[in-house]
Amino acid sequence: MGRKSKYSAEAKLLIINEALNNGITDTVEKYKVDRKTIKRWGLLYKYQGLTGLQTSPHNQSYSKEFKRSLVEQYQQSNEPLESFAIKHGLRSNRQLGKWIIQYNESNLKAYTPRKRDSKMSGRKTSFEERMTIIEDLIKHDVNYNWAVEKYHVSYQQVYGWYQKYLKSGNNPESLRDRRGKAKPKAEWTEVDRLKAENRLLKAQLQNQEMEIAFAKKLMEIRNREVDKGTNSRQSKS
């Protein structure tokens, strides 16, 4: 069962915006919230949207394969633990940190939720629908929770489709469900393949543009903070 939060999602967003516009020091003092918490809220909002700031009434379930895959990806990355965990759909770095310890001790286990804990079950999807889901997933900075909520599929489904797509060298064909009857090759032309690749490439470019805009905004805020601190010291002297 999820914990109740002192702040609503909207209140957290307000605090994040105040920290960006007025400075983290003043915001910490005003709301009595520590810097690490505000930073975590900022990461949750960036990668998971408003949904990430909401308190979930249910525990999320993760398979042993998902935990192992995430731990191994983290070990090969250069990202900080917290940002990596939140970017991949977790609420904080605590879960991933625990999984890393269990992984190193060969003690990873799947969580089997009670019925009321199940957040979203999987469902059958078409190839075209999986294409659309992955296209939107890329546009939203690989926000798995956002895709789960919008398309009503399971976390494991979205995660599995995207990982197959990456491992195939970004080949849209990897999103086909090979368990059933495959689409005849004659119907999937070279033009079809190029159109599909173009859709996903455009999604990647759009995401990169958003990342650049976010980085510029962050740099502007940091520069204002530096100028504010410099002016404050000069006025005191």
C-alpha cells in the first residue's frame, strides 16, 4: 500500500517551480523541505510527468527478469543512481539500490503482488499499436509510467518492447509479436519499413530538441543563481 504524502502533486509542482525561479535556498526555508527531496521531485516530474508526483495507492510489481535487466543496464551506464532509477520508472533510488545488493548476492526475487496491489495488467496489442506506443514513449523521454497510464498496458510490456527495439538496432520489425501468425513479407514492403523507421527517428529528434531546451532553461536558472549570490556578497561588502 502506498504512503500518504504531506504534499499533493500540484503542491510539489509549485515547490519545484519556485525552486527553479526563486532559488533552492529560499524554497527550502519557506516550505521546510530538504534539497534532496525537491531534487527528487524535479527528476520525477521531468521523467514521469505529474503522475510521478502523485502518491500511488498500490505497490508496483516487478519480475525477476526486469530487476536483473535494470541492474545490469545501470552497471553499464554512467548515470547517477537516482536519476537512472527515476528515468526507468522507479520512484526513488532505494528500490534499485536494494536490487543491486540482491543481485550481487544472487538473491533477486520477483515480487508477487496481492490482487489489490496490481497496477495495470497486460493486454493484447497489434503491431501498429506497439509502434505508436514506442513512438510516444520516445517523445516522452522513455517515460514508462506515462505510457502505461495512457495506453493501459503493463509496465513489463512497454519495457520489453522498447528493449527489443534497442537491441535490434532500432528496427521497427522487432515490435512484431512472433508468437502468432506473422504478417506476410509481401505486405511489409521496403517503403513500409522506411516509413516506420522515419516515424521513430522523428520521435527521437523531437525528444532531443526537448532535452536541449530543458538544458538551456536549467543553465539560465543556474546563471541567475550565480549572479544573485555574487550581487548579495557585493552588497554585504
